[in-house]
Amino acid sequence: MKNTHKIGAAVLLAASTVLTPFAVSAEGISDDIIRIGIMNDQSGPYADNCGPGSVVAARLAVADAGGEIDGKKIEIVVADDQNK
């Protein structure tokens, strides 16, 4: 996987975590977990380009951030779109 994809995934993760405090909070949702979803091709023909490597990059970015923001744990949720 090219470094540009890893850097892109890290930038996307960083941007989403930086913008999270500015989002309008929904009432009734307060489990103190920030969930970041990654839905891409994990097993299909494009998995080499954007699959498991982007998940690893996101998890590394979360680890680099200390695993939490403002006391809220960060959780990465992964889904395989199976190139559909």
C-alpha cells in the first residue's frame, strides 16, 4: 500500500476527530464512545488499494491520539462493502 493512502487515511481520521466537538450532539446518545466507521473493500479486487491498510492506518492514528478525546474512548468500526 502506498504511503499516500496511509497519510490520506490518517488525515481523514484527524479531521473527523478535530471536527467532532463542533457537531450537533443528539440527545439521548451518551455512551461516551466516539465511533469512526470505515467501510471499504476489505476482501474484493480493490482490497490491496484501500482495504486492510486503511484500517491499520486509522487504528494507528487512534493509538497516536492516546485512544481517547476529552475522556471519550475512540472506537474504529469496520465494514466490508464487498465491492458492491
